[in-house]
Amino acid sequence: MVAVIICFILSFFVFLTLGNFFILKTDKDNFNNYNTFDSFFIGISITGAFLNLWSLFFPTNGNVLVILMIISLIVLLRNTNLKSKCYSLLQSLKNNSLFVGLILLFLAVFFVYLIIKPGHFDTYLYHMSSIQWIEQYRAVPGLANVQERLGFNSSIFVLSAGFSFYSWFGQNLFIINSLSLLIFSIWLLGIAFKKKGIVGLFSLFFLYFFLNQYAIYISSPNSDTLPNIFVGFLLIGIILNPESLKNKYLLFLVLPLYGITLKISMAPVVLLSCYALYIRNKNIVFFLKKMSLFTIVLVFPWLIRNIILSGYLIYPMDGIDLFSFDWKVPKERVVFVKSWIYSWAMDPTNDYHIVLNRSFSEWFSIWWARTIDLNRIFFISAALAPIFGMVYAFFIRKKEKYLILLTILIAYITFLFWLKAPDFRFSFGIIIFLALLPLLLFEKLIIRFAKIYNPLLICSIFISFYLIGKKAYITFQNESFTENFSEYIYKPMDPSTIKIKRRARFYKKSYFTPNHTEYIFYGFYKDAPCYDQFPCSPKFDNFKMRGEDLINGFSPAN
């Protein structure tokens, strides 16, 4: 765990410093309105956008990590405001020793999940392969022809390549999701511990169920965890302080726009960006200039990567078909991939032709039958969220209630968008936010019984720790080859150890360039993804090399 702690500290330093610096340069008048958590998530977004741009020209590996660390150190040392804010953070921790103790207790539970190898099957199917390509080459034209999933251009892969620390520790440490979830969890714990009341209960429930959904995936560079953290952080933040849409508008502008590059299903949340920008300055010229500038900075490098990897502006959306590059993935394969994504979320047991030809009532009844009871409750409660929202607005007299209602409306639009591919892990942050809204109706009741309720809430925090820790330990026993935690004091499990369990078998095929240079590609059998072989492809007949080197890319075979 020593290696992970080192990675956490260094990465946190980079993200926090760059986030604070970006706020200082773009919203200086409101600099003090942004707390440590705001700065961290803005920093990770800005860093990710920079790495997307970097990856168009250079490999994204330990070299760029060192550059980012040096830049962060110089920025901190040369800026008095940043040094002052970091000092204030340290003082705050010193003055809240009880809460720091609570965090340390939580870390003891959290770290059990961290030593478990990635629990997401897709990590071995294509996540690690994508990251290997990013670490070794700049964006490769037509890479999606080698394997369709390599065209899934989530920015989490570029971030993970830049912060894998492979050259430091001899194995990839996928810390982006785990560090982000840790920071998010501490934020939620702080709300529950300090603010208490109904928002404390809301935060604690959100934390408990969110961890139950995503903790098993935190050592994986999956594309679901981080965007759902963004969503939860933004939406709960508005419930806590609706005015933050105006006095911290940069947060609501940066996270949704960058979030699109993590997962396209976050697109409806950009409505929050539009509204935050509008109430910041009700000037159409200001709005268009700011929105255009931030879209160029945060989204354009990702769009260019999409075009290079697949030939499409957004892959796998065949409807946006603007280009005719020789490396472009054939449209029928794009349609297949898109159809497979939608159908798998509805019913993974049948061919997509069958699933997508069903009516809503037909596929929903099948999907509902295989949904666990707890998720059914969440779904029903989330589906009824507009009713709860209107009742809540009727009973409260806060002048900001319309901002809260707007937030609920945008969350609900995102929920409806999710129904096109209704796997809970895709948009669990939205679902659990909407599902917990009825708790807000008990705000006045909780205030009346605060003397009894608040101590019970603190007890509930420790009960949650116990339940999460118990599940973590059981998962550790099932996934590890030993019950001795001491074996992982220095480093967590190496993801490549899974090949021992699966007895992975590979086969090879030679490819020759126009000048007869030979390249070996590895293929894998259905039950053994070749995540530890490079380069690899499940289908050798789908592509051909475009030049004398892998960096020249691939075009369709026919």
C-alpha cells in the first residue's frame, strides 16, 4: 500500500495545485469561494484535457507525469495565493483532529479495496490494451480497426496512462478512480459529520450505496466511476448551496464539459453548465464566448482523438458521419458495436437483433426480472422524483427552491437518457441522487428532533464503515491467493495475476508492412483476453497496416 499512498499524495498535489491555479487565472474574484474538493475536481478535469491534447502528438507516460509535477511545484512556489490556500488546508486539518481520525478509520476500510486487483472484466478485455497504446504511441489512426473497443475513447484511459506510475513501480497502478472516490467520500463524510441534519443523512446514504456499487471497480480504469462522482458532487453541492451555481460557476462549467469526454451519457448535465454561465452574467456575448472557449479547451482534443482512432467525431455514433479517411471503421461495424452496447444493457443473454426489435414493455419486463430488489426500489423512487421535487418545493420557502427544482429536472432528463442503455453502473450517481430525494421532505422533522437524531447519525457512520469493511474483506478473500494482508504492504495485487486463474492461451499472427517488415499480433480466446500481450486483437482479418510502423495506424482489411 506504500506505493499507492505515494501515488495518491503526488497525484493529489498535481490536481489540487493545477486546479487552484486555473481558478485563480479564470475566476480570480471568486477564488476563495472554491474549496479543496472543488479545486481537486477542476484540477483533474484540466489535467485530463491537457493530456488529451498531449496524446495527439506524444506518448502519454511517466515523462509527462514528471513534467506535470515540475510545473505544479513551480506554480505553487511562485504564487502566494496558492501557498496561502495550501497552508489554510493544513491548518483546517490540524484544527479538526476528530474528523481526521474519522478519515483515517475510513482509509483503513478503503485500502482493503485498493489492494484487490481490478474487478471490472472490461479492464482485461480492452481497458489495459487501450492504456498500453496510449503509453507507447501518440493517437494511432484507425486503432479501432484492430479491436472495436479500442475506439471507446474515454478520457479516463488517457488520464490513467499519464498517472499509471508504471516506470516507478513496475506495474500499472490505476489510481485515478480510487483517488477520486476517496476525495469524494471524504467530502460526503464531512457533510454527514459536520452539517448533520437531513443533508447529513442524504450524504451518508449516498456514500454507502455509491461505495457498494463502485468500490469493487476502484482499482480499475473503468469509464463509469469518475463521471458518476462528478454528477454526485455537482448535484449534492447544489442541494447544499444553490447559490454555488453562481459563485462557483467555473465548477459547473468545467466538470460537465470534461465529463462528456469520460462518458457521453453525461451530455444532459451540460445544461447545468449553460444555466450556471447564464446566471453568472446574463449577456449572450459573454455566454457564447465562455462556452465556446471552454468547449475548445475541454472537448475538442477528445473529439480529434475520436476522429484519429475511428474516423468518427463521436464513436460509435454512426449518425454523425462526416469524414472519409482511409482508416475509418466500416459503418456496419460501428452499427454493430452501438447496437451491442444498447442491447447488452437491456438483455445480455440474447442477440442484439432480437433485443432491439422488442417493444419497450417486452424488454423492460425482462430487464426488470433480472434486476435485484434494491435497484428496483432505487429505480421506482428515481422515476417518481418529479413528484417528490414538486412536493418539496411546495413545503419549503427558500428563495433558491427554483434552482433546486431545475437541478432535479436536469437530473431526471439524464435519467431518461440512461434508459436507452439501462445498466445501473452506467449512471448510478444520477439514479441514487433522484432516489434519495424523498429524504428532503423530512427536513423540518429532523430539525425538531436534532438532539436525538444527530448522535444516531454519527453512530450510523461507524455502522456504515463496518458494513463496507466486511464486504471489502470478503471480496479480498475471494479475489486473492492469500489471506495475509502483509504481502501487499508495498504494492497491491498485480492485475496480470488473473491470467493464472484463467490459464490464458494466446495465438499469434504475422503482419507484414509494404517493405516486408514483420509485426506479431496476439489473438485471444473468448475466455482469455490478452491484456498482458501487446499488440493484440480478437479478429485478425479486420485490418491491415497503413505503413511501416504501428504508429502509422490501421485501415479496414476490405
